[in-house]
Amino acid sequence: MLACFVSLFGCKSTPVTQTGAADHSASAHYSNTASCRTPGGRSVVARGDMVSVGIQRQGEMVDVRLGEVQFDAAAKMSVDHTVTFEREKVLLDGKERARISTSANDLEVICTTNKLSVMAGKELLFAARMDKWHRNNNDPSSATTVVR
């Protein structure tokens, strides 16, 4: 089941929208969007197509969380993948994947069931093929193949 999680600190999200079969079969379609603006004026938008997305901002750093939300016994939240926008770089699951200009103000994450694209304006920063959504905790790199 896909979950839409809460956005914090001035960020907002739209509810998960479902079209298609009511029984959640393969013909059903889910999409949602979350967005955030940092104090420095940077806009971050995340769009999920059949994948839940959420945004959390901590100052100028923004985490885009992708996939199913899970809580452990200590109520700590975890998700399948996280794209982090720092001042001059983009990380996927904690590993640097691209550098970004400090003047880049429009950042976007587009996520489908098998591909992740990260954009700055109209420029593709990187794309990753998502071989499987649920990360293997013993091998954090097992779920992604960076295309660019």
C-alpha cells in the first residue's frame, strides 16, 4: 500500500490521487506531489507516479523521501529512498550524485515505479533506474543504478 507522509516546516503536499481500479490492482494509478521553498528562495517540487513522495526541510537542506513509510519499534521513520538537496550537491541515499549551482532555484524530483529523475530548471542532474524499490539494508546501493 502506498502511503503519503506528512511534510514539515513550511512544506506542503497534495493527497495521493487514485484513478483506475478501486481494488488497487495493476490497472490502478496513484500520483502525488509535494513542494517546499527554502528560506533562501530555492523551490523544490517532488512528483510521484505510483510512488509516494514527501518533503522535509531543515534550513537550506531539503530531503525528498520516496516510497513506503515504515516505523521501527522506537517510532523512527524510514523510507525506501531519500534525495537530499544540500547547498551545492544532490545526494541519493547519502551518496553524492550531482553538483548544483548555488543559483539553481527550481529543483524537481520526478519518480515513477522504475525511474528517478532529478532536475535543476530544465537541466537533468542525474537519472537513476530503480531496479527494486525496497532497499536491501545490508547493501544500500542494491536498489539503484545511476544512469547519468
